[in-house]
Amino acid sequence: KQWYQRRVRGAYDEIFMDEKFSSEERNVLFEKLYTNTLFYLAQVYGVRGDNKQAAAHCHITLQRQLEADEFDPLDWSLNCATLSQYYVTMNNYVSARHTLACASSVLSNVQESSENSQYSDESYDNEKILKTRADIERCWIKFCVNLLKDSVADLEASDLSDKVSKITEMKNTFEDEEDKAEELEEKKEEEEEKKEDEKIEDLEAGEKTSEKTAEEEEEEELKKRKTFSDLVDIEDLELLRITNVESGQYEELVPGELCKTYEDARKVFKAGSKFVENAVKHYTFDGYVTDYAEIKQDLSSLYKNLAVFDTDESRKCKMHKRRVDTLTELVSPLNIQHFRQLCRQLRFELGEVKNTMVSLKYSIAAEMPVDQQNWKKINNLCFGAIQEFENFCDLLRDPNDKFPETLSNETVRPYVVSQIYIARLYGKFRPADTAQKLVFLAKAETHFKKALEYYDGHLNQCRNMDLKEEIDVAREMAHFLPRKMERIRQMGN
């Protein structure tokens, strides 16, 4: 503590006590010191976990750096883009888009050749410029991914809210009109009493004001002044804007509100896809495998959430097919020994995508006749989904190809869910004959039992894994399938 006090005292003395500085120079140095203090406070708040205050101090720091014209445009752009990620977590997409647009705008003034740069007195490494640009593109990608995901959640919540509203509306239809009239009369009386009270308070306040001393007036004036903490309350933070930057053209690239229609969602998707295309120019598969994979997984997420807004099930299937192509192209060349965790993620996601496609194909089949050739395609799709989930489960084995008795916490739920998915998929096969149908049902029973076997054998571990709904279904099906198979055998005989 004493060391910090000496440093602060030393900085103060250097600025204000040294006669070599003019008054104007002292002001400049003081402002710079204050800006640095805000920056360091942002770091402290970040370490303490106070993200709101950390973001606010970062925001003010960035603004002051611009006003003082003392900043590195590459670092400033990246810091500004990084700040947007806080706003994304707070669902404040207007501010997130604004900070990203400011970052892109400032970076656009930095050219690979310093001769054409706005910052002509600096020389920037081309590779650093390309990396900074790619990092900002990735921040834009996360913005689009989360905006679509939250839009889907809002859409689903709205559907539920509409149902509740209809029930409430029906209930309100039968309310007694006389009770409503009484309520209105009571409210009117309350408002009149409130107005009378306010008049009395205003008169009393006027009398007190005239009797104020000079000291009281000064004290009141101090109270009116907002401290820095007051200025960064969450309500004010959402209104903070970075001035002195032409960000309009970049803010027009993508909406700043939740999507309500397919057209809105498609605009976000198209912008996100373009950002993906630009980001992988730097983060290529060769040299940046993990980064490249994350970007491609984000593209898969964009397709997934866009499909929710589309009412055409055939187009939905095509979107999910593109997800399959993207993820398959990514996982195929990966070295399992070096990227086992990534391979698990990709295989499980591929299984989920193909399982979704099977459900969509069945929904389409229910609306129109399906020939034998198309049923064969659906069967192949079922088999493909099963294969992906089995590949995922195989990747849980240890180097000696032995399946662990106890899985790690992060793989328990995916494993149990995979077994239930596989069981359901075997039940969706369109068999060629009764014998094949019995084979598929027997396999379905086996995988339901595998899920139950792990769950029942590791109750303490599974208790907080949010598996109750899946396990209840598995128990019911494990009990039901043997009787179903027996009936099929009797009918065959």
C-alpha cells in the first residue's frame, strides 16, 4: 500500500510541482493520467467480477483516448470490439452494434501501406492488421450468432405468452362490469387526494427554500452533481455512445434489435455469413485449427437459428444439410489424438443435426405420399445420425479403447442423451419386413437400457444434469418395447 502511495505522490509531484511544465502541459498530463487511471480501474473491476463497472470504465477510456488523439488504432479497435461482447451478454444489441461499428470504422482508416493511412506517422505490420481485422470480424460473428439465438428464444416465449394472453382474455370477459366501475372510481379519488398532497408539499418546500442558508445551498448543489459511479448506472451505460467516429455505414450492416420475421433473421444471417467468410481468410484450417473450427461452428449455429424462422420444411432441411456439409468437412481431416475434445463436439452436433433432419422428413412424409426410394433415403439418414452418435460415444473411450466406468461431468449428459437418441432413431426406421422390425426394436431397447444403466449407477453424478424428462421416457420405453415385440411375434405366427 505504501509503495502505491509513493508512486501516486511521485506522479502528482512530477505534474504539479515541477516548474518545467507550463499550465497547459500540466492539464494535458493530468488528463492523460486520469485516462490511465480509468483504464486501470477497468482492469480492477474486471478481476473483481464487476463487469458492468469494468465495461463503463472501458467505454469512457476509449472515448477519452479518441478525444485526446493519443491511441494506437489497432489496439483501440480491438478493445472497442471486445467491449461489444459485454453488451451482447447483457442483450444490449444496440450498444454492442455501436461499439463494433466504431471498431470497424477506426480500423478502416489503417491501411497496409502507411502512405495511404490516416495515421501516416505510424507504420503497421500487415500481418497485425489482418489479424486485428479478423478478430473484429469474429466479434461481429458472435454478435450475429447471439442475436439470432436470443431472437429464437424471444419467438418461443412470445408463442407461449400468446397462449396465456388468450386464456386471460377469456377469463376477463366474464368479469363483473360493476366491479370495474368501482375500481375506476376509487382510482379517481386516489389521484385527486394525491394532487392535493402535492400542492401542500410544494407550498412547504417553497417556504423552506426561502429560508436556506448559503451553506445549505452549497451542500445541495454538491448533491446534485453526479459522481462517476452515478454516470455509469446500467440505465446510463446503455445510452453511452462513442463520439468522433463515423460509424453509421457499419451500423447499417446488421439490425440492432431482436428479429421478429424470417426477413429480419435472414438479414442477420447474411451479415454473419459474410463475417465468417472474411474471418477464415486469416484463421485458416492450416495453422489455426481451433479458431477455424469455432468460426465454422458459429456458421452452423447461424443456419440452425435461421431455420427456426422458416416455415417451409423443405428449405429447413436444406439449411440443416448445409450444416452437415460444413461440420463434416471440418471433422473429417482432424487428428483424433490431438483434437479429441473437438471431434466429440462435432460428432455430437452432427448427430443432432441429422436427427433433426429425420424429424423434418417424417413431418413432410405425413403431408404427402412418399415412395419407396424416399423411404430408403430416410432410413439412410437415420443410420447416418446413429453413426454420428456412436462415433461420439466411441470417442469417450480411453487410449486403451476401454469405456470408463465413470464419465467426466461435461460428457455425462451428452452420453445419456446420445443413447436415447440412438434408441429413438432405431424406432423410426422403415423396415423391409417383420424380422427386420424386431431387430430394430431390440436395438432400441438395448440403447434405452444403456442410458438407464449409467443413470441409475451414477445417481449422485447425474442428479443435477437436467435429465429427468429423458430418463422418464427411457424407463417407459424400456418397459413398453418388450411387450410390443411380443405382440409383433404373435401376429407374425
